[in-house]
Amino acid sequence: MGLEDWPVLNASLNAASAVFVLTGLAAVKRKQIAVHRFCMATACVITAAFFISYLSYHARVGSVPFLGVGPIRTAYFTILISHTALAITIVPLIIRTVYLAWHNRLEAHKRLARWTAPLWLYVSSTGIVVFWMLYRLD
């Protein structure tokens, strides 16, 4: 795999993470706790793999400039700033949410997960949008 393939890998990892979070949410609503645990654990592993891949890629290529102009540039940076701020915020939220579940503190887990899940989905989804805007938008 060449360096030029890493952005696609990273976007794919973001998409997979979002799919597992959504599937995990659907499972817990159906009271399929084992499926929920599997999906959320898988989403955590995929998110960690994304983070390692993302950092490795940018350690090699540095910052990739956005070349769009006009309103699309404003849209890109609005999405990027919210994505980046929430990507930083979501890491401790995920860790705390998993910790609470692991220690069987389910009421606290549920309360925090109500914030963690939608933010995690937002970060994963906007990661795909940022990829598309940066590498595929002409």
C-alpha cells in the first residue's frame, strides 16, 4: 500500500467505526447486549487503528492544504474545526464510557453514552466528509 492510499484507508476506518457504533446502538435498543458489546468494542479497535494510521500518515506527509476557494473553503474549515475539536473531546468520552460499562456501572454508562455515541458518529462522519472535500472534491 502506497502513501497515496492511506487517506482512503483512514476514511474507510471512519466509515467502519460509524457502522459499528450504529449497529451497537441498534443492538442495545433491542436488548442484544452481547451484540452491543461486540460492536462497540470493534468500533473502539477500529477507531484506535484509525488514530494510529492517521498519525502515521501525517507524520510522513505533514499537513495537506485545502485548495478550494470561495464558499466551499468556508464550509470545509467549518467542518474541519468542529471535527477536530470533537475528535479531541471524544477520546476521553469513549474511554470513560467503556470504563463505566466494564465496571458494570450501567446507569452512569447509559447517561454518558447518550452524549458519547452521537459525538462519535459526528466525528466519524465528518472525517469522511473532510476526506472527500480534501482528496476528491475537484
